[in-house]
Amino acid sequence: MSSQVRLRLLPSARCLFDEPVQVKVAGLRSRQVVTVRARSTDERGMVFSSSATYKADGSGEIRLDRDPSLSGSYVGVEPMGLLWSMKADRLHKRFQKNNSLNPHVVKFSVEEGEGRTLAEETNERLLIGDGVGRIPVREGNVRGVLFTPPGEGPFPAVLDLYTFGGGLSEKRASLLANKGFVVLTVALYGHDDMPKDIKEIHLDYFEEAIEFLRKHDKVGGKGIGIISLSKSGDLALSAATYLSGVEATVWINGHSANTIFPLYYKKSLLHPALLFDTGRIIPSESGASIGKYAMNNPLLEENKASLIPIEKAKGPFLFLTSEEDMNWDSKTCMDMMVERLKHHGKDNFESICYPRAGHYLEPPYGPYCPSSFHGLWGQRIQWGGEAGSHAAAEVHMWKKVQEFFRTHLSCDEEMNNNSFASS
């Protein structure tokens, strides 16, 4: 390595997963062309990497927030491009980072010519901040992990329904806790002593999780928020519609009907499952198919019983959807729900559509995933979107979610005594 070339990460090489860093290179020759690389390994040992070519300015410096990439994983000025453009070294693999105790460690390097390394620096991207509590939950039927902010509270509470795919995901919940929310993320199957597979879903489980959260001594406010994604979107809609204590609901690229599994409450069927036709999954040359049109139409008479009567919900909704969601047609589902609420004289919603974004809208700065194996479809599926636009959508989405919950989950005057981390 060159002793003159310096690679710096500002303001610090250690930060939260959802915080931007400024990448700066100094000590190069005037107008020198180099390749800046990023490399990481996920929880399964899958290697992800990216690279971009830059030309130094007259003083031998490169700043990723100022200078355009000339070629590589992306082009143009993209301050965090090396992170969101990282790709797996095998096709159709999605970045896995579910355990909040394991930081996302990214190795940055500056190289010249045939891979000669000039400088290196490691970025440790934490999922759980200083003072945030992490408590595994095995209470009654509820299985999950509870995250609590530092301080006595009271804090607003959020139930994270990152439930499908099996197991438990802590990433989104722990990052929200860093912002001043008590967050319970729950598993539905494939975790701890839970069954590996399910054939039906009982809303009672989420009612139990809501009551657990509301009774916690750090939780304030009249009720809780719910955040969802994909299939769990319709579970969030049902919880907001039928259960007490739900004050605000975030729906991300979900459906307007109860999908895949029948939904029960108090041992009675609430909604049959809206099913899908694998014959409408479209194959592609990439080896990953398009599932967007596979779901049956919920507006057909034989399927209407699967539609969730969200006009009965008391709290507000935040609908977030991607125009190029290729998993299913979440944009049409959102439009359907907006029309339904307006028809019933309701204005308790906000709706945002992100152009050129794909299905998995998650906390920002993780590697964009164009395709991976879909457990329900039983094959590799395209998630849709364009990497740069999707990354920008995640930044906006993440701030919007926090603003929405802070607005609608206020703990009144008590809340003003607690300082929040910036978003």
C-alpha cells in the first residue's frame, strides 16, 4: 500500500447501518485514475462487492459526495453508491443481515492498475446503537425480540411484522429503536419452538403481541404502531381493522386482500385466502421470473371475501409502494385501498409511490437485490426496480416512516422529555 494515499470515512468509520458516510481519498497524483472498491460478507457467508472508477482533482483528492463515478457498479455522483450497488458473487442472492448483534462490516479500498492496493479502511455499520436494549421474547405464544431505547421513557411503541420467509429479522426493529421507539419484532413460523411451516394464520397472535407491548413499562401513548412489508402488509391491515390499540399502520408493498393463508380470529374465519396462479408467473432469460400478475383478482365476486374492510380502522395509514414492484402489483393494491377509503368518506391515510423502485423497500444503504428465491412462488423471482432509484426511495421511505410514527404515536407532554436520535 502507498504510504501517501489516505482513505477516510467521515464523520467516523463506525456508524449505524442507516447512516451515510462520506468517502474521501487524498494523497493521489493530480488527475490520477483509480478504482474504489467495497466488499462485505453477509450472515450466510455470501460475498458482496462493488467498484467504481474515479479521477482525482488537481490536488489529488476524490470525494464521493462531489465527484462522479466514470464507470463500474454505477456512474455519476452517488455518495453511498458503493454500498447500495454491492452485488453477491452468485446470481439471485439476497443480502442477509437479520441478527442485530452482528454489524455490517464493509471493507473499502483504493486500487490502481492491475489491482495494486493504495489504501484501505473498514466501515463498521451497527444495527444496534449504544444503550439500546435487546431482549428475546418468549411470552405466552409470542416469539420475537424486544428493542428498547436508552432512558426511562415513556416511548412510542411499534410492532414490526417482518414475518414472512420464516425465522426472525431484527434489522428494521433495532434500527427503529435507535430512533427512540420501543419495537417488538415477532416471528410467525420457523423460529425457536414455532412450527417450520404454517397453513393458516390467527390474528389472536398479533393481539397478544400488541398487549405485550402496551403493558411494557417504557411504553407510553394510547396505542402502538405497526410496520409491515409484503405479505405482512395485509396482516397489518387486519390488525388495524379488527384489533384495539393500533394507532398507526405502515403498509409497504403489501396487498389489499388477505393473501396466501386463511385468517382466523377467536377460532372463526375472518377472511379466506386470496390465492395465486403459478401459470401467470412469467419466465425470463435472467433465470428469475416475474410474479407481478400471479395473484388472483380480489375484486371478482368469488374473491371479494378476502378483501379487508380497512374503512373500519380508527387509526391512520401510511401506504408506501413501488411502481416497479415485480413480486405483485402493490401499486394497484394501494390505489384500490385509497379508492375504498375515499368511497367511505375517509381521509386517514397518506400514500406515496416510488418510481423505478422494487419490492423490498428496507432501511437504506444495504445492497439492492434485483432477484432471489421466493419461498411462496417456489422459484427465483425478480423484485423489480432500478438500483439507484430504489436506493433513493429507501432513504425517503425511512425518514417518512419515522415522521409518521412520531406524529401519530405521541406520548403527549411526557414525550417531550425524551430526545430522539436524528433520522
